[in-house]
Amino acid sequence: MLRHFVQILDFSSIELQKIMELTALLKKADKEGACPRLLQGASLGMIFEEPSTRTRVSFEVAMTKLGGHALYLRPGEIHLGARESIADTARVVSRMVDVIEARTLKHQTVLDLAKYATVPVINGLTDFNHPTQVLCDVFTMTEHAPKEKKLTDLHLTFVGDATNVCVSLMFICARLGISFTQAAPAKYQVSEAHRAMVKDACAESGATISFTDDPVAAVSAADFIYTDLWWWIGQEDEIPERRAAFMPKFQVNADLLSKAPATARFMHCLPASRGVEATDEVMDGPQSIIYDQSENRLHTEKALLVWFVYPRLKRASDSLIAHHRGLVEAFLG
Ligand code: CP
């Protein structure tokens, strides 16, 4: 069955942990200058309806390191949804590439691409969720967790708006048994509809998910403190209201960090508005692991690409390749 990576909850705890183990193997290989060229000759189509630094660079470099090739496809340069239906774009691009990554304004667009594509589709961020980011985040947490703690002993506190990253963190914590708390004004907490989606996952994994408007209490037992932008493209009209709701109580600054255990680590998916949701002092401080997170996007994308593409690739024998080369050379004279 063709599977896509559009939503964390579509994957079991074991599958997510396997992809993280694969990430660790590929990261180690890369650090030794020995990234295996497992996707030689394969192509990735990257559709971006919004700008990106980390997602674009990580997917493109991952594909190159694995021996494949990536194409950057922007609306305006391809016909997606304008002069050609999403279904036809998915069907046509699938005939030429081995995997599609898509960052789209609406989650429905990624769902439609996945519905009609005949190759795996990986969600590179939608208005609903950001699964590749949070898989990378939990991998990063495993690298920085206190030695004595297992995944299910960890506590992640998200301070800020219920962004797509926040919702996805709640999903992956629920699936993997990590305790999750969001600290935000009530209006900006994860919706009841999204909370309901993790009920079964929490029952299975034992994860506790909680919400509060008290950031000091929320960070008091946190192993990881995470924040994200307070507003995004399209929310410019709401900036004064949002700033008033979050500042200064929900800013991750030295004062708030001092209320957390000394071993707590600071995380941000980036890009950040420095001095808004987090101060320079915290972002550049000794507890910050934000650039490890960014680098790990590369290693996670390599693992995702290998996980989804490698089992589907046709790997012809040297003799079969020589046979076809001989036929073509004979034809050309
Ligand atoms: N965190 C993240 O997805 O970054 P980009 O928007 O730069 O891809």
C-alpha cells in the first residue's frame, strides 16, 4: 500500500521510532563523510507555495547526499491549481519523480496531492501541521535528554500560540508517550477539535497533555521549552492584539528560563522573531539547542526519503544495465 507522510498520527510509535533510528544511522554516516548513496538516480519534486529556508535546503541537500536529485517547483512556475488541477499535477509529476514534498497554504492541497499521486507525498508544512519538523524535534530531544530519562519520562512545554508546529508537537508527544504542556492565553490554546484527535494516542502511550495560562508553572518541570512565532503570514492585522496577549508574560526570556530546571533545553523551529517570542539571551544562551534542531532537519529528511523511497526503487543488476547500454549503443552505431 502506498503511504504518505502527511500527519504524525498516521504512524505508529514503533514506526516513528524506527525512522528516528534510521536518522541516527544516517547522521553518523554523514559525520564520517560516508553518506550511503541509497537513492542514486531518484528524483524528488519539491512544491513550495510559501517561502522556506530549512525545509527547502534540507530536502534538496538530503536528496543530493543520497545520490538523487531534487526539483524546486513554485506556483507560477508550474500549473498547480491554476491552469491544471491538483489531481492532474499529482498524477503527472508522479510519473516522473519518485517522491513529492509539498508545502502548501491549505492542508487540503497536500491531502489532494496524496490522494492522486502514485508516489509518496511528504508534508513540508501546511496551515494544519508540520510533521517533518516535529519528527526532527523529537530526534533532537533524544540527543539532549538527561541520560537517565527515556522518551516516556520527558516533558515538553510549549510556550506560545497554537501554531501548526505546536499542534504537531502535541500529536507526536501523544503518540510517543511524552508529556506535553502548552502555556498560552486561553484564546491561543490548541482547539478542542485538535485535542480530541489525540485521545486514543494518549490512552495507548500514557502521554499526558495539558494546557495552562501559567507559563511559570508550565516550565517548572520541563525538560524542553519550545516556542514559535506569535503571528504568521496572513495574520498581520492581528499583530497588536497578539502582542498584547503574549507580551511579556509568555516571552521565553532569562527570567522564565530561570524558573525551569537547570538541565532544561530551549527549542525553536525557526524562523524566529528575536526579541518577541524569545530573547537573544535565551536563543544564543547555553541552554539553546536551536541550531542542532535546524541541522537535524537534514538528517531527518534523509531518513524520511530513504524510508519512503528506497523500498520502491528498481535496482537493476550491472548485467541488465550493460545489456540495455549495448542495445542503445548498437542502435546508435
Ligand atoms: N522550521 C521550518 O520549517 O523552517 P522553514 O520555514 O525555513 O522551512
